[in-house]
Amino acid sequence: MNQSNLENPFDVLIIGGGLSGLTSALRLHEREPGLRIALLEANNVIGGQLRANQLGELGAKWITEDQYHIYTLLRDLNVTLHRRNIDGLTLQRYWQIDRGIFARLSKYELKRYINELELQMDSRGAEAKRFSKLTMHSHIGKHLFFSMSRKFMSNFVLLISGTEACDISFNEFINICRTSGGIGRLINLLYEVPNGIIGFSSGELITKIMDHLSYVEFHYGHKVIEIQQYRDYVHVRDSQNNMYVAQAVIVAIPWNFIQEIKFRPALPLELVKPPANVNKTKHVLTSFLASYRESHWQRENYSGQYLNLEPFLITHHYHDNILYGYYIHEEGIEPLVKTIILHKLAEAFGEGMLVPLEYSQHTFEMSSVAHAPLTTPWNRVIWSSSAAAGTCYRGLLGGAVQSGYRAVMNTLLVCRPQLVTWQDISEIQCP
């Protein structure tokens, strides 16, 4: 066991090197440069779901200007922004839901259902109790008739919550959508690629953040397995049996990863979600990029903006000859994913799709947000990440930055309460 970390305690430990954790480190140093900060990252690279390679972005990279906190961060760091406009697109959009003689009816009932959900997001009292035990799977089955509209909503639930529709209640899903700006906003961002959406290089963002974090001790490949709280400090143990001590700990990882950590004393019952049935299928998300000599999809009159080739495959037009997409699939078939994706593309656009010039992919464990937002620190443990902390844009990049700022304010209340001002409180609110 490494005792040096016990003899030289940190002021703050940050668990998780994604956007939320990095934002917390950046803001902490701005507010109090004298703090000694360490960041523990389970992987060998920093950035979480913001990944990039020579072909382009493998992680999330789109925001809207009203996601105030991340938009301001990007501007302050001078990250290059590209406003995406798709006016004048002449190619037909293609949805699998457009196919068949019942396509119009299927889309009509889907739009009606989404409008009903939007209205119910504001309901309280008796309406909430009415659906308290109903799963989204049951709700979808009772309100949608056509199989394609049912598949669309089931896949949407899985994308948003990281949980299958049969494993999340109606109320839980509605709460997630409410804290993410609404169902319409989420569908627009995930499926429609609206005008005015802002793109940026995640690699550039991570590089510019890291340029400001020379004061932080980074420990890569150190997965936290235990957090033990005392009256005046916290002990943290990692997978290599190293021990760390700090005044406060910011937990900036998804909730499903938090549940893998052993807490002493144990987490309060209201924070612990009963473990899922171990026999249930676990899904992961593979993000991929494929470049081609020519745009086969344009030749076939398919839109590059949105393709739904089967229930779990969604592809965006990255630029002229590159497709960017993500594929939700069962865990364990990662070696077969490339073959599955290329063959599905070939079915739609021809045999030329089987042999890309370049291909890359990365598999992410889906972040479950099927729990109540965590906004209140648990003694010296402060919650962060877009899914763990209640924000205006839960589950989105803007939510990650906003929760990082919230974590900093709560951390300063533990370590340096005299520094917290009303401005700190106002900065973490929604504009």
C-alpha cells in the first residue's frame, strides 16, 4: 500500500477525468489556486466520452447556444466553434419509419404520443401517482399501436436513460426528460440535427483544458473502489491498493459506476437504487467513423443527416465522404460490431460500403440516469457528472459543465467556506 499519499494529503480528490471532472479542476484552481488537487481516472486516457482520432470525433460533440455553461466555457478557452446549418438540403431524408403503407399513421401516432408526454412533464399530484409503478415499456405498449413507432420510442428511452424501457418507470423517464430540457429538445438533438447546432473539436477542448491543469496530479489507470468518510477528511482506495486522503472528494462519474464503489459508512438508502437483475441484457454504445472514396449514400438519394437502418443503428453525415454514427448493442459482441455496421450500410447503399478507406470505433459503457438527480453533497462527498447532478441539461454536455461548477461551489463550502459568494450560487443556476 502506498503510504505517501496519506502522509501528504490533498485538499480535493476528483474521481473521473471526463468533462465534468476536468471542469471542476479548472474552476477550483480559478477560485483558489492554493488548493492541492489530484484527479483519479480509471482509464489510460482523459476525456470520458469526448474522444477523437485522425478521422474526427468518436464521442459527443454537439451543443446548442442556450447550454449557457459549456458555451461560455468554450468561448473563454477560445475553442473553435462551427455553427451547423442544413438549409437548402436537397437529398431526401430516410427513416426506416417512413417505409411501408402505414408509415404516415405510424409517424402521426408517434408525434401525438410525444406531444402527450410533453404535456405530462408538467403534471403533478394525482397524474404522477397514476403512473408511479408503470414502466415505460408498458406505457409505450398501451399508447402506441404500430411496431415501428414502439421501436422508435423504446430505442429513444434506451439512448436517453441508458436503461431499457422495461427497467425504468414512466415517472423516472419523465423526470430525466424534464431535467434535460424536454422530450422535444432531446429528440431534436439526437435525431433531427437542427439548424443552429454548434460543433466543436472535443480534442481541442480537452487540450485547452489540460493546458490550464499543470497544477493537478493526474493518476491514470486508477479505478476507485472504496471511499471512507471521517469527521474531518476522506480516505479513498483505488484498484492498485493506493490510499489517498483529502478534505473533500468530487465524484464525477456516471451513477452506474458510483454503484461499484464501496462506501463507508454505506450510502443512505434514498440514494441506493436496487440492483438490476443480473440476468438482464446489458447494452453498450459503440461510436464509429468510416471514410470512403465517394459518398455512396448520396448517390442512392439518402440523406446524410439521419439514417435509421435498423432499431439501434443511427448514422450522421460527418462531412462529404465520412459517416459518423453510433450503434447500441449487447455487451460482449464488440469484435463483431464493425462487420455488423458495414454490412448494414452495404444493405442500404451498396457493396462499396463494405470496404472503407479508414474505419475506427470506440465502445462506451452507457451511463444510466435512472435515478433522482443528486444535488446535495453527502458530507464530504460531492456529486458531479451530467447524469448524477441535477442540472438544466441533464445527460448533455451543458449539464456536465454545469454540474462541475455546482460541485466546485459545494467543495469550497467544505474546504474554503469563506470564499463562497452569491455570485458562485448564481453561476450554477439556469440562465
